[in-house]
Amino acid sequence: MSQTIVKIGMGSCGIAAGARPVEAKLRTLLEGHPEIEIRKVGCIGLCFQEPLVEVEMDGKSTMYGHVTEESVEDIVKEHVLGGKRLDQALVLDSDGSGMENPRMDKQVRIVLRNCGIIDPEKIDEYIEREGYDALKKVVSSMTSEQVYTEVLDSGLRGRGGAGFPTGLKWKFANLSKGDEKYVVCNADEGDPGAFMDRSVLEGDPHAIIEGMAICGYAIGANHGIIYCRAEYPLAIKNLNIAIEQAKERGFLGDDIMGSGFSFDLKIKEGAGAFVCGEETALIASIEGKRGMPRPRPPFPAQSGVFGKPTNINNVETYANVAWIIRNGSKEFSKYGIGKSRGTKVFALAGKIAKGGLVEVPMGMPIREVIYDIGGGIPDGKEFKAVQMGGPSGGCIPKELLDTPVDYESINATGAIMGSGGMVVMDEGTCMIDVARFFLSFVQNESCGKCPFCRIGTKRMLEILDRITKGEGKESDIDLLLELCHQIKDGSLCGLGQTAPNPVLTTIKYFKDEYMAHIVDHRCPATVCPSLIHYVIDPEKCIGCTKCAKNCPVDAISGEIKKPHVIDDTICIRCGKCKVSCPVGAISVE
């Protein structure tokens, strides 16, 4: 009889959903059963189903979702000890009968190949799944040129957003003169709604280490630095464990596997400044300076960390590398479309039924990602737009839902691929408010070095504030467009150059909403507080007083069992009355 293994998802999403007490209960229930192994794994991508518990026995695997301290008792009693699968809360099953099997079957998992499967704290589990085989192959049988050529032939482009060919970047760093070179992993993930890199770092840290070591061999570097924001404590913990284990096994350090190649690796914790995701600002931060960009050239491949030739890629890019070396560039490039090859990881967030991580072949239409994999829009509402590319990306409307997810097609919409965040919006979203939110983010995160970014975004934010308060002018739209183009052309780094994108795309696709705010002093989505009013329908109101009791400013009055009224001069438009009304008597106008 094969060994029984019980896995529990202990990524940040699982822990936030309550996985720790479930794990403690699980261990208590299985005391006295040494034949049953309990493993902590990272996130498999089904964040909306967390906490997750998977049972592997007799060559079959079954995963349960929304597990609680109570329901885990049934799982242990009936399935783990009794051998009988429970149908309730069944998420995935190796026979294909789980409710999420169709969602997973549509994905191709290269970057996420080990996430949710292996224990990130145990190097042996990574090795069992061909871990470090690519590094062995590289150092034992390939030249540096063969390595970067293989990566170039695969078509892998930087997954941080710019989409520059990874193999070409490695070639430039290889050809740069210098006795000392650096490999840097940009793990400074700061986009609202994005958590792809964090999940990979938490769930499969050895894939990053192996990818960076291979890059070091390809460009002739002996030093690696992972720049990770300190806000990711679990990722940093798992990385530190993985680095120590890799050193103990001889995958890092001097004379790796007797090849003569040496590569060390350390972590640099960042303070969470968004601009440090930009290459030159990141380099400055590593050197102990304030994280601010500088003009290029020289490019990092020529003069990077401490003035030495440096290659910088993000987490997802490195996570692809070992797979490409093991399986070959042709196998990787068979996925994708046009100049965008391989797969892309997306973080689905916002108004979507099944939020989490997905990995799909490049070229899959946005509609398929959102509806077939993400489950569509919850509560029967309609899709309105999706924000792609992070705070400096753009909003893609429903008319363009069939746009394929590849670099060129997404750029043509006015958005950018970015690192892979997809924030979905439904019909109840005000697009001017969305533009204001993202612009506010980049304005706060601007390092202030160049006036176009520092002052230009501030002026744009002031205009958007006026419009959402009903104080806008028709000339504001032309003024916004003029500022957008000046900021894009005049800013020093990518943050400023892309900051206007949310404004540009919302004006391009949702200009009628701008006009409604400016001309009609009306917010069509009934979101902007200055442009809406809460009203009680006297025909529906039953005088239960719940709305009055929940109003934080005593704006509602009325007698018990008689219609109530809202004093619009006192109301702060918080919406608590509407939520608390049991008969739907309160509406927004």
C-alpha cells in the first residue's frame, strides 16, 4: 500500500484564510499515525477556495476547499483514515470530477509547475521533480553561449512587463567586459492586485535560485542578489531556507558540482517603494542609496550594481529558465502566439468570481481567462473593464474582451502587459474614480526626481478630483490629454512614462462617463459621493429603524413602523443604510 500524504496550502493566501488552525487541528487528529505524512505547500492558485487540504493515497489525489477546523475532522475520519472520498467541498480530483478541474485543465503550468505541490522548505521534494537537473546539464555540458542562445531561441521575454528578449539581455551581459558581474532578481512586486511573484517565491523558491544560477553561468557572473520587498516575510523566510539548503547540497557556492563555476546568492530586503521596481532605481537601492532612477545608457548590462555588468530579470522570468533548459527551447516556444511565446501567469483580482493565480498560454483571449477560468463576474453583474499592467497600465473595455493576451495585442489597446495583474471591474465601477485611484497611487510613489512625473501627475490628480466632485470643466479633458502626453514624453523612467495610461484609456473608452460627470454632474455608476444621493422609498419602507441605527451621522429620522427619511445635508454617502435595509427600500440616485 502506498503512503498517504496530506497536504495543506500554507501560502500567504491560505494563512490569511485560516490555514494555521486547520493545520494544527490536522496534526492533532493524526497524532499516532506516523505512516501518514503532513506536508505544508504553497498556493496552487485557487485562492478563492482557501484553506485547501489535499489527500494523496493509493495513487489518487483529492483536494478539498474552504476547510475549517470542523470539516477537517470529517476529512481525516472519512477519507484519510476511512478511505472514503467526501463529495462535499471537493475542489480537484485526479479522476477529473472536481468542480475546479475544468478551470485547471485550461492552464499550462510551467512557472507554477511546483507551486502547491512541493513543500518549499524541503529541497528533496524539488529535486524529486527534476529540480537542479537543468543546472547540472548547463555546468556539465553547455557553454555560456549555448545557454543564452537556448533561452533566446525559446522566445522567452521579460515577464516584468517590458517584454525584452531574455536571451538577448543575457547575451549583452555576457559580452560586457568585467571580471565581476551580477545577477539580480527583481522581486519588488508592488502593483495593487498583483501577487504572482510572491506566490512563486513562497511556493517554489528553488526554481528562482536555479534560474539565477543558470543565468550566472550564461553571463559569467559569480554573484546573485534577490531584491525582495520586506513586506513579503514568508517569501523571504522560504528563500533563506532554500539558499542554505542549496549551499549544503553544492548547488550554490564554490566549484558547483565540480564544474569550476562558482555562484553565491543573497537577499536584499527593500522598503517597499514602487519605483524600486525600475531597474536603475533598484540598483541604487541595492547599493544603499535612495531608490531613484538614472538616465540610460549606460544600461545595467554595461554598468549595473557597483558599476559592474548586471543582468536583471523578475521572478517569473527566472522561474521559466530551468524548464526551458530541461525541455528545450522548441518545447517552450510551441506555446504562445507571434512574438509572445510560452505562458504567462496572471493574478485575477477585483470583481471576479474565482480570484487567484492562473497560468495560460500566450494568446488566450481575455474573455477566456476571465469567464472560463475566472468564473466571470459575481452577483449576476456585467463586465465593464479590466485593468492590466498595474497602476500604470490601462483599462480594457468589454468591446475588446476577445483581445489575445500577448505583448503586442495588449499594447495596441493602450494598456500594457505589466507583470500580470488583472483587476476586473463590473458595471458598478466608476471609471473616473478608477483612473483617480491608480493615478493617486503612482503620484504617491513618484520618487520626485523629474518634474514631469512629480508635478504633472499631481496636476492631473487635482483635475480628476474636481471632476469626481462635479466641479470639472469640458476643457479639463483636453488639459488632461495634454498633460498625459507631456508626462509620457518627459519622464525619466517607466513609472512616469506609463503613469498616464489609466487616464488615457478611460478617456479613450469611457469619455461619456467623463462628460456625465462634467456636464450633467452625474456619476452613472453611482459611486462618486459628491454626485449621488441616498433616497428612501416610502412605499417600501417598513419603519424597522435598522437604517437609522446604522447611520453613523444620524442623518435618518422617522417613527417605528412608519416611512423614514434621509437628510441629504447631513448624509455622508457611506452606504451603510442601504446595506442594512432588509426590504431594499433605499436606492442611490
